Amino acid sequence: MTVPQRLAALRAQMTAHHIDIYYIPTDDYHCSEYVGDFFKCRRWISGFTGSAGVVVVTQKEAGLWTDGRYFLQAADQLSGSTIHLYRMGEPGVPTVTEYLAMTLRDGQCLGFDGRTVTAAWVDELTRALGGKDVRLCTDVDLVGEIWTDRPAISCRPVWLLEETYAGKTRADKLCSLRYQLKSEHIDWLVLSTLDDIAWLLNIRGDDVAYNPVVLSYLMVSQNSIRLFIQPDALSVPVRDALAHDGVRCFPYEDITAHLSALTGCTVQLDRRSTSTALASALSESVTLVDAVSPTQLSKAVKNPTEIRNIREAHRADGAALVRFLHWLKQNIGRIPITEISAAECLEQFRKEQRHYLQPSFDPIAAYGSHSAVVHYSATPESNAELRPEGFLLLDTGGQYLEGTTDVTRTVALGPITDTMRRHYTAVLRGNLNLAAAVFRSGCTGVNLDVLARAPLWELGLDFNHGTGHGVGYLLSCHEGPNSFRWKISPNPSDNAVFQEGMVTSDEPGVYLTGQYGIRLENLLVCRKSRRTEFAQFLCFEPLTLVPFDRDAIDPSQMTAHELSLLNEYHARVFRELSPRLDENDRLWLEEQTRPISVF
């Protein structure tokens, strides 16, 4: 079926169920950023393949809301679909809840699958409706009713992450969590976020592409640990290891019944990451504590073993990137190379690294004007052939037993203009200045974001995405609560204070529609600096070990301090990677990292 045909079929189901407006989010049952094929209802109904966005369908119109990363992609993919693009955050564009509040009339019904919608969103919608007589139908999966060839829900094998990599045993993590719950007088903690569950239990899986997590729910009390999971995902050794630490396993779909059975106790869950279907299952006798799980911060602050392993993962990843970049520079214009074949070649170099498992997200290899699309994904139809000119933007990452990597480099494949070089250098300056920050304890990413944007602001430029996000350990490439952004988030948990051990990306960029885009990304680990009479100070250490493209740098735009930062970084890249390279690649890296004169 075409998208208009799918919308027509959905509207027929809406009529049959007496639903006036139907809401389709991106989420699975766990508020995941990326979802398995079974859950891609929004993608199926609209044809838009980006990782973020929602669709709202009425009998007369349909709209898709997405953020600035996907404006160009969405506009292209929605062409001819009859779905209107709402560019989130742009002047005059209503939010989804504002649109629904304006559109819904007394006596009408809004429908959605309550398993895929957070309780907090329903709270927000209820406030926005302001007392209107609107009925919510929360138990209908209308897309599922018309999606005849829908993939089955994933049920991949669960495997155990050894303490050698996790740094802490499952028993130790559970003991610490229970201590926190007891101190807060919490009887039960309910977790539905997959990365929190995987981290806490030291388990990994393959139920979501690029994210080694397991479809599951978890309930923790002082006397009971209940894991709700598909039985076929558990081997006998895994089940026995979990049981040894007191983890009892129940069928995945039994979570609602167990929540409904709780009475007269205090239950903590996060309404921002828990579905309204689960939250509504709790009886009125339960005292609900709506708060972020303590596992989120514990997971974000990597322990010494994890940090040591992450450094090793980046050395392996850096060696793969250097080999690829050398190959690319040697072969551009000599053999046919496309966006897709370039990404496949880089993936092959990663596969040769010890303990490499899989990509950490869908690779972005964007040439020329495609690089101006922040989250471009090449398809057989869009797959551009690379030429020995202009920019290629490569945003890729890997999952290793030693951790998760995420790195972006923009490469000059041949001649570039002075303007392109000026823009590249401004982005580079922002990256270096943020990485070199020294700041007092208590700062958040909002305090530091200007360091990355200032060189672009000086040129009247900016970028329409966050400057950095937290990164998990062999988990989600995008992990809260730490981040760099210039706006304060309305969600307090997104404005986290930096702590030693947090890993955060540093990725300023600039994007000129129809021309080119530039992004340069390193991962940083937060470390203690010195303590003075005024405060404890913190700093960052770059984890990523990949040279910047000296062919795109204009040293005359950089201060002596910035050039020193660049030279110091390149010296470290060569020092740590050269033992891992053959003579040919080592000589190329030596040339790429030689000092640039300080003017």
C-alpha cells in the first residue's frame, strides 16, 4: 500500500472504533529512542524513517512532527504522502499537544496505544485540554489492525556481561540500589527502560538494532526482584545466573498483572519513561513516587573498570578509522566509491578489531549537499558517488565489549573553497575549546555549551541540535542525563550536573542547505582537576582518537592556544595508535598529526 492508502485504511478503523483523532508515536513499550521492527508503526504509516517524530491523523488531515535534525529528510520523504510536516521549535509551529488541544472538540475521542505513550505525556495532554469533554481511548493499536505483514516482536538470546567488562557484579549493583530505595522509603521500584535494566542486571541482548538490550520490565523491592521477559530469550545458564542473585523471571506480558496486585505500598516509577498503560495499572491504594530511577545516574557515572575499558575501545576504534581514512584519501578518484560502499568499507575495518560486536547506530556517510542533512541515511536511490572534491561527513560508531564509540569526522576529498575551510575551522575551534574546559563542580552542559558555539556565532552561524549527549557502556549511544545544550530543558533530569566518570559527546557543526554540512565529534570523559579554596574543579579528557583533517584547516583563524590544543591532541592520537598500525598506515598518520606551526 502507498502512504495515502494506509492513511485511508487507518481512517476506516478510526470510524469503526468511533475515534476522531489517532496519535502514533515513535516509541516501543519502553520509551526507547530506537525501536525494533515490530514497533515501527509511525514509520510504516508515514514513510518517514527518522528516529524521532510523531504522526497525528484526523479524518481530514495528517501531520508529522519532528525536530531540526530531520527537517530536510522529512520534507523529502513526506512528499506526495498528504502528510503535513510540522517543524518542531520553529516560529508559529504548534506543539503536538497544542495542536490536539486546538483541534479536539467536546464529545470527541482521541485514540492511541497506551503501551507506547508515556504517562507524563498523557498528563501534559490533560492539562492542555483544560477541562474539555474529550474521551481518551488508550487500548487500541489501530496501525497493528491494518499492518498485515507486521514483523514479529523480537526475541533474541540474552547474554551475560562479565565483571571484567561491567566493573561491578550484579549483586553489588542490586545491593546499592536497595540501599538507596530503603533510604527513600520506597517499597518497589518499577523499571521499563531497557538500558537501565540491562545495566543493573549485567545482561545484554539484541532486541533493538544497534542497542544491545533485552525487551523486559523489572520490579525491585527489598525482598524480591522480578524480571518480566520472553522465556525463549533465556538459556538455562543465563536463567541460573540470574536466579543465583535472586532474580525471578516471569513472562514479559505479566507485568501489568503484577502491578495491579500491589496494594498499600510505595511505588517509584518515572512517568516520563513509563507507559500510561503500566502507570494506570497501579491501584489507588498505592502511594506513587514519580521520580527518575537512581539507576540512571549510577549508569551514567562510569566506574574505573568501565573507563579503562572505554579507553581501549577507542584505541581499537581509532585504529579502524585511521586505516579507513588513509584508504579513502588514497583511493578517492581512482576507484568507484559511494556513500554506502564507504560506510561498508569502514565497517569492515571495525570488524577486524578485537571484541567488536556491531555498529552503535545506523552509519551516516553523507557527501556534498547530503551532508547538510543532519541525520542523513543513504539509500540505494540517494547513494551518491564520491568525487575528489568537497566534503564527506562520516558519523559512525561501534559496540565493543569494552564500550560504545561515536565519532564524526568531516573529510575534504579534494579542493574546497575558502569559505568551506573557514567553516570547518570554526567547528574545529568549538570542538577543541569545549574539550579543554576547566570548570567548577556543579556546572551543567548549559553552562559550557557556549564554548562550542562561540566560534560559529562569531560568523553568524549556528546548528540546530544539541552539542553533546551522554553515551552508555555497551548500551545506548544516546544516554542521559548528561548533555551539552544551550537551552535549559523543561525536564530537570536533562540538566544534570557533570560528575567524574560521565562520558559525553562534543559535536558542534554547521549545515548549509543544498551545499554542505560539517560536524566534528569526540567523546569526552569528565575527570577531576584541582581543588582550590574556591571549589573542586573538573575537566574533560578526549576518548576519541582520530585525527582531524589538516587539509580542511585554516591555521590563521586559530589562536595560539587553539593550535596548541590541536597539536597536543594529534600528538596523543599518534602516540596511542601508531603501535596498532602497519608501517604504511603509521607513516600516513604521522604526516596527518605532525604539528601545525603556531603563528
